[in-house]
Amino acid sequence: MKILNSIKELTVIELSTVLAGPSVGMFFAELGAKVIKIEHPSLPDVTRTWKLPIEKSESNVSAYFSSVNYGKTYLTLDLSIENQHKDFLKLIQSADILLTNFKRGDDKKLNIQSSFLHGINPKLIIGKISGFGDDSDRVAYDLILQAESGFMSMNGTKDSGPVKMPVALIDVLAGHQLKEGILLALMERQLSGKGAEVSVSLYDAAVCSLANQASNYLMTGHIAQRIGSLHPNIAPYGELFQTKDEKTITFAIGSDKHFDKLVTSLNHSELANDERFLHNQQRLANRSILSEILQSIIVHLPSREILTMMNNQNVPCAEVKSIDAVFSDQSAQSLILEENINGINTKRVRTTAFKFPHD
């Protein structure tokens, strides 16, 4: 397609490290752009060292590093050395996009301020990621942002205390925000012929992703509590049920119609007419007793039978799967990208979940 052919003509320079910035570089690499990842010769991307105990200690590639580095060309440059700085500027002259995540002041220290780089290449689009905004010098990792943006306070159970999510979700969200900004800048450049600076902070990306939980507070004063997988506005939604074959399943009952189909499929249609469960607000108020009733029914049925029944009735239901079970499915297998980096066979999942029709 025309848009993909245009992206394949792009050159992206990546000076960013860890996850958010490199995920943007990988996004463009997946779409066919030329992506050059530049690392400091003695201080490369720190995630090369973020290894599980079972990974080879002598390797300079980790599974973590591999997760957001794919289809890239790797160069080492020390921008504080004059001749290597010049080599960098030569790359900038013909580049389309530059990705950075430096601490405040480092761009001046290395003489790569946006105004200077635009003087060399007015069409350059500079994508910048910071922790707490361009005016803050705080060091920011995903955990810190999860803590300060409310995510940790909501995540977990009453007994567990605050819990970090098991993926660097704020980095992922910031990466998506930067992709969107850069794509808009590319569209604008087609009209104006001029480059731009696009900046995203992890903090803004996190707060902007609070979505319904933010509105629950802003409109009603409701402060989200740790309720595990339960939904604050819907029931049953997120309750965990054990089946006869000792599988864990869950339901996302978003309407009275869903609930009627659920209990009818379980041969307990009388529950749909129970005053405690007639509508969502009543189900929310009585979710504990409803969960107990459903569990007493579900424990006598095998998971496959329940999942089949619910699928036939278009009732949202799923087995809670471990990651190995996820990747035993062909649908997930089709999203895996493999590449040899420095002699290591690496694997990761795509950053591009969208699909275009074939020409």
C-alpha cells in the first residue's frame, strides 16, 4: 500500500534506551523503515544486561533487550568525541526521525538540541521521551511512574497492598503516544515540508490512560480501591471461578442481556429475575453473594463445556491462561518475530497489531 511504501523510505535514528523509545524504533522497523540504533561504546543500552538467571552471562543480548529491538542496524558512537559527533550529524542530514530519551540538559551537553539539529536538517522529526516532562530532571523508571500515577494504588487486592503490573505498561503507553505524535508530524511534513519536535512524558502518558478510573473520581469523588480483577462499575466482571477440572475462568458481564444468557445457559434462569440481580447496580451491591452462587454452580461443570456454552451465546468468558498456554495458541504464534542478533536467536512479539488489506 502507498502509506507503507512511504514508511519504507524513512530513516530513523534511535538514541533512546530501555523500552519506550526503542519500542517506537521497532514499530518503524516492522513497517520496513531503516532504523539505526546508536549506543555509547562503553555504556550501551542497559537492558542488554537485564537477564534472567537462566540466560548466558557472557552474551550482550538479553531477552528483555530483544523484546523491543528488531530489524535495526546497530552502531556505537560517543557523541562527546568530536569526530564521532560529526559522524552522527552526517546521519542526521538525511534522517527523517530521531528518537531520544535523555535526561534534562544532556541534549545541550552533547550539542544535539532540537534547534541545532533542525538547522542541519529542517525536515527532521525529533521524538523525545522524558519521565516527568522536559522541565524535570527526575530519573524515571516504569515502576516509579506506576507508583506516582495511581496505577499501583489500584492494582492488587486489599490484602496484597499496592502491586506493580507485570509488564512495563507505562513505557508501552508512552511509546504508543509517541508513535501517534510522530505519525501526525509526518502527515504535517507532507504539507509543510518542515520537521517538528514531538515530546511525551511517561507521567502524562500514565495519567492520560487512567480512563474510566479517572472519570469515576473526577465526577463522583470515588477513589479506586484494590479489588483484584473486579470491575468497580460492573458485576459479575473479573470474579474468578474454579471449574470441575480445576481451571480458572472469568466473565465480563456487561449488560442485563449478558447476565440473562449466562444464568440461563447454566440452567439457573431464576437468577435473572432475582431482585438482588435484576440490573447491574443491584448486582454490584450484591456481587459477593452472586459470586458465591455462581461458584456453587460452576464447580460442577468442566471448563470446556462452560466456555463452549458461553461462546455459543456470545457471553464474554475466558479461561485464565499462563503465558506458556498463551503461546501454545496459533493466533499468538503468528505474532512472534524472530531475528539473529550477535549470534543469538532472539524472539519477541510484534508491536504492530493492526493489519492492512493486501494490495
